[in-house]
Amino acid sequence: MITRIDLRGMDLLGGSLDLRTVVPRAELDVETALDAARPICEDVRVRGEAALIEYGERFDGVHLQSVRVAREALANSLSTLDPQVRAALEESIRRARKVHTDQKRRDVRTQVVPGGAVTERWIPVDRVGLYVPGGLAVYPSSVVMNVIPAQIAGVGAIAVASPPQKEFGGLPHPTILAACALLGVEEVYSVGGAQAVAMFAYGAGQGATRCAPVDLVTGPGNIYVAAAKRLLKGRIGIDAEAGPTEIAILADLSASPAHVAADMISQAEHDPLAAAVLVTDSVALAEAVELELGKQVPATKHSQRITAALSGRQSAIVLVDDIEAGLAVVNAYAAEHLEIQTSNARVVAGRVRNAGAVFVGPHSPVSLGDYCAGSNHVLPTGGCACHSSGLSVQSFLKGVHIVEYSEAALNEVAHHVVALANAEDLPAHGEAVTIRFPHEQPAQEQHGGDLGSQYPEFSGAEGDPATGANSAPQSDAGPGAGAAPESNGEQELRW
């Protein structure tokens, strides 16, 4: 069912082997998907909601009068939600809020020099569009994972889009709507795929049901969602181009074969392209896990989908000489989810550098993080964990530097600014500083004398600079051109 890759005896630590290519990944051709996503996005830009309704008919088999979900539908979904599911969602929300509240950044003011300070201010984006998938599975948990950090960041307006479901009259799945209602999100749209991203980017509709353009789009989706994100990045911010889910497990003989197999199956359940990788220094564990897979896969609901994922090129059992070599492999692989099931698991986990999220020990399975650990499950895939982070409060904040220098503080550093500007052959940069200190320049280098000599319309010939009276008619310079300054020329130049 699953490929075995034997790396024992190879130099995995010396740098002679490109470990990023050791474990193959699922083939995800986003570039090809761009050809399909591009005309859809352009159509939504031009025709707005009419295009969205048409794509709902074509792709989802539903006909909608409007893609905006009525508040009544949200309230009804919540009122009819299974009480056990509601309790589980409420606990998931509680834990996620607790973890994400501690992530919020605080403004930091740094006094660089007396009179000169830089403040890093964290400002939430104004409006976000959150995408919740609705393909092979239902993902109310993704509503929680997207909405909670946006709310805690202080985002002013939050909109959610999820594919329409024919069996629910063209609405998104009712559990998704119920999750939105629990979180107080009232702006929800029955739109999926590339067209949902385009709706967020360009806006669509009119009046009370209009979807206004957003600043940022987050949330996982299929290949066409990823393609639309790539196409529209720049017009909108994006979190990532999400690919198929991944689990890597670094384990030794201390691990339970049944647990390891069950965890691999749990992620393979998502999609035939999902990746499940076991890295171990124990042949005995590898063989026992293979036996467990043979037992557990046929007994689970989505066995066909799971078999396709586990037998695909993206899944494997990788044999290494020791845990040190195993760490090298998993750090290079940079999995979305990484479980550490070894002796001294916490110590080993502390040496992990690349992973979307790390799950430590036998009682921290990925499924816990998917729902109720308090962590976020929107994580980087495809090896992007070597440079990117999962979704967090920070994803919805912009760091803005506020620079405030006094005259004395600017004067003290002016010569350094001028030197660097000249070194870069950008002398006007330096002149923008020196113009503020004309009294310190040689007479022939000063940028003029009083204001009247530089700008005749401000000279005393046309009025009394002391009173601002002006007996002459206004010139072509426009209204107020004859107004006199209230102070002398040098002061006005500094302003």
C-alpha cells in the first residue's frame, strides 16, 4: 500500500544529498490551473454577481437569486445544530481564543536618540475575505481558525465565502453557517472556487447584498482557489497558496504502531493527494505500521480515498540510521504537520526548525490540532514551512513605523544622511535634509533668502505682510495666492 524509502547508510548530515528531494510530493500544477482561473476571475471583475450566479449553476448545480446568505439562514442553521456539535464548536472557539489572544502584538516605541523616536504600530487590515472549503468534507473548524485571529486582531469587517451545496438549496453547509453564527459573522456568501477569490478581490453585487472588495484573503481551498490567489496577489493580500495536506511522523521503537498508522490515515482521509510520511530508525516499527495500515484502512469510512493517498508517490515510510538523521529529513521536508513520537519527544521537538505545527509525544495527535488544541490548523504546505508560518493574529496585522524626530535630532544626523545619499548618487535625498538648515550652509549654497524672494506672490509688494491685507487683485495662481505669511521666510521654509 505504501512505498518504503531506505536512506540507511547514506550521508544525510554532510550536505552531499539534497534532502528536499528525498521524499516526493504530490504533483500540484497551479500554473496549469491558472489558465482555467484567469477567465473566471476576469468575468467576475466585469459582470460581478451575474457571473457568480452563472458559475454556481455550472459548477455546483444550483441557481441563486443572490449569493449573499440571509441572516435568517444563519440563525436557522444555529438553532437546528446538533447540540453535541455545538458544544464541540464552542469549546474549540474558547480554546482558540485563549491561544490567539496571547499572540496579539503590542506597539513598541524606541527612543533612538534624544528627540528622535521610532514607534512600531500594529494596525489591523480593514476588511478580510475568509474562504472555507466545501468539497470532499465539511469544514466548520476552518471557520473557527480563520475568524478567531481576524477578530482578535481587530479587523473591522469580516466576510466568509463557502461553496453552495445543492442538497441544502444552494446555501453553504448548515454546519458552516452555524459556526459563522456562533462567531457573530453575518456577512456570508454562497460562492466557491476561483470565483470566490475574484469576488473578494473586485467586489460584486449591489445595495445591501453587495460584497465590497477586501484587503486580504485567507483560508485553504482547491487548486483553483490557489490559482486565483496567485493571479490576484497584489490586488489583495493572501495568506498562502494552500496545497494538499501533509503529515510527517518522526518515530522510534517507543512509538505505538497503531497510533502512528491511525494518524497517517487521519490526514490521508482529506484527499487522494494528501501526503502521509513516516520517518523512523526502526525496521520493526515500519513493518508493524504497515500491518496496522492493512488492518485499519479497510475498516474506515473513506478507505478508497485513503488508499489512493497512501499508495501515491507523496506518501512513504522512510528508514534512517538514527533519530539525528531523521531530524535532518523532516527538517528538509518541512511538513505542514509534524508529529514527534520518540523517546525524549520534547527534546527532539525542540530541535525541529521547519514545520507548520509540531505535535509532541503520544497524546498530541494532529487531529487534536485540527479541532481543539487551541492552535491554528491553517498551515503552510508543500515545504513552505521552511519560510512561512501558519495563520495567526499576526496574519491580519500590518506593522507600520512611525518616525518622529525633532529639529535638533535631525540636525545631529544630517551629515550621515547626506553622506549616504551622495554615496547612492541620490543627492536630492540629502538636499531634502539640508534645506531645513539654511543657516548652516555657505551663503552661495543656501536655497534662497526670504520667502518673498523665492515666491514673488508672497512678497510685500502685493500686500502688507504684517496684516495680510492685499489691495491688488488675485493672480492666476488661484484663490489665496496673495495671502501673506504670518512669520518670517526662514520659519516658513522649515514648515
